[in-house]
Amino acid sequence: MRIIVADCSAEYTGRLQATLPMARRVLLIKADNSLLIFSELGSYKPLNWMASPCTITDITPDHDPATEVPQKVIRAAATKSTDILEVTLQHIYSDETYDLGEDPGLIKDGVEDHLQRYLAEQIERIGEGATLVRREYPTAIGPVDIMAIDGNGVHVAIEIKRHGGIDGVEQLTRYCELLNRDPLLAPVRGIFAAQTITPQARTLATDRGFECLLLDYDDMRGVEDGSLRLF
């Protein structure tokens, strides 16, 4: 993991156009070459990012004594598209690299882990003709609980919680925004699945175009008969 603290600006070009003006920020470059840009305030969602697979290039500009030049330009170029994220570092306060070693991954709450496993095994509960891609589908910002393909051939990202709140919907939003940047996956729709879902979370999920799926733990274990409700 490479962590850079710097005054920087950024330009994202390609399918999307986005600009970050000059400000002090934190850049994370992960071992898979994913580049994420964070600010001091706001949520833990990055301001902008380039997901793997991509190529990272460090560029040191030629110095012109008559003009202020950046210390470095970091360019992240997507492998599967023409998207480019170019970060101009005007002043670098810290540039350190750390070996984090092998991560054992998130250990989920027992019930939540079982819900994920049961739904993966019974993936047609999200709709007739659905097929499982994999559990813990990797992304640059963490694994999606379940990635599936529905009966219409559309990719579906499923976020599973024991008790579904607004934070879970925000998490699913970040995953779908990132996954929909990949032309090999897009369009990706989202399903928010939980044993209980708060009214606020249901409203937010609906507003963002997600479906809400209530999970009956006993039914999924085969203790009771019944069906899930897909809203």
C-alpha cells in the first residue's frame, strides 16, 4: 500500500469527465494498482478513483524556472477502456509504501455469513433464471457479498445485512457506481437484502433504483416453507 499526502488536483477523462481542483488530499495506491483519492472531510467514499485492472505511471515533469511546476504527475490508465485518471501533485508532504501482508478478510457475523451462503446456494430467490457468479466478488473498495446474473442476463450486485440500515444502502451504492464503470459488467443493478430493513433504508434504496429483498433465515435453512418478498 502506497500512501501519499499532497496538494493535488485531478482530471478523470474517458466515459466520465470529472475534475478535482487543487487541495490537500490523501492518495492510496493499492497492490493491484487501484488509485483512490480521499479528502479530510466527508464520508469514507473516495472523491475519485481508478479501479483495477489499470496501469500506474509516475511522471516527473521537466522543470521550467519561469513557471511553477508540479513535483509529480501520477497517471492511472484503465486496461479495458480509454479512461484515464491523472493526478497532479504540486507539493508532496509524505510518500510512503507499506507491506500490509496477507489479509484474512472480514469475518462476518455468523447469521450474516449464513444468509450469504444460503442465498448463494438458492440464488433463484432473486428471480427465475438467476445464476451465481461468486460470493465475495472482489472490487477495489472491498468485496461485494454476492455477484449474480439475473434471468435477463444483467449483472446483479447483492449487499446482505442482518439488519438493513442506511449505511448498507450507501455501501451498495458505492459498489454499483464502481462496477458500472466496467464495460464488461455494466449495467449492474443492486439488491439490498436483509432480515429486516428500516423504512429509511427502504426509501433510500428505492430512490437509488435498488430492490429490497427480505430474507427469512429459518425458511432459507429449510425449517419453514414460504417465499421471500422482492420489492
